[in-house]
Amino acid sequence: MAAGRGAGQGAGRGTGRRGGMGPGGECVCPHCGHKMPHTPGMPCMQMNCPKCGTRMVRA
């Protein structure tokens, strides 16, 4: 009998608690390179660059 192929225990979990990167760091615009400090509780991907309007990414 073959074992089933499903998502077992632990499958799909990120690293660390909640999979976040922590409170520090910077948000960077991938388009123009503008950097700004990361605000705890606000993902960089939800912020728009103040210079060009592109969504920011975490650095």
C-alpha cells in the first residue's frame, strides 16, 4: 500500500513566527531606488513610493 500524497504536518509554513522579516530595515522602490525606513505593522508592499508611485519592496 502506498502512502497518501497530501499536505502533511508542517507543510506550507513560513520561517519564523508569522513569516515576517522583523521591525527594522528599509523599504526600497524597485523602479527609482528611493529608500525609506520600514514602519512596523505596515508591509512595504502596501506602501507606494513618494517619488514615482511604484509599490515598495522590503530590503
